[in-house]
Amino acid sequence: MRSKKNENGNISITVLVFMIFICFFLIIILDFSCIFVKREKTENVAEMLSLAISQELLSFKHNDINIEDILSDEYKNIKNYEIDINISYDEVSVTAKAPLNLLFVDKLMKKNSISSTATSRIIYPWSEDFGFCKKYRFSF
């Protein structure tokens, strides 16, 4: 009979250790799923801003780009993001950075934010890609 009591104690400890292991595993899965969701959101924000700014530049509506005017309804959804915009003549690059609020993985990693970059190329109607404008060569 004594061996049966020892087995019950061993099984209880084994189940306890197994449950702790499963809890840590599920917390890690939850953290990685949060990282994946936040990454997708930052990609969407960066692509949305890149395309919206490119459209504004292409239509010559504004010389000064104001994100609040372009994204009137969507602006309140991106207030938590740190946005960096680089504009050149034919390219717009937007980097969106968002903080991560994780349960366990952030204690192992040094970084506590995630960022995504989107680039859009602007092709103007007079660009050589379309061939709408004739080229003339003048000889002087």
C-alpha cells in the first residue's frame, strides 16, 4: 500500500510541472500571435499612408502634406503609431512603428516595438514609362 501513496504523490508533482510547462507554452504562443497581429497592423498603416501620400502628390492637391487632412476618419486609429515619412520626387517611403505589450517574450527580447516600411513609386503622366510625351532633340 505504501507504494501506491508514493505513486499518487509523484503523479501530482508530475501533473503540476506539466501544467506549468503548458501555461508557459500558451503564454509564449499568445505573445507571438500578438506580435504577428501588430506586425500586420503596422504594415497596413505604412502601406495606407504611402499610397495616400503618393495620390496627394500625384494630384498636386497640397504642397504641404498633412496626415490629418488626408486620413480624416482613419487618423484616430493611427495615433499610437510613430510615423516617419520620406518623400522624394518619384518615391514615398513610410515607416510605421508601434509599441509591443507582451506578457513573457518581452522579458527575453531587448526590443519592445515593431516597425514596418512601405514604399510607393510615383509615375507621373509625363514620365517616360508611359510614352505620352514626345521627345525632341534640338541641335544648336
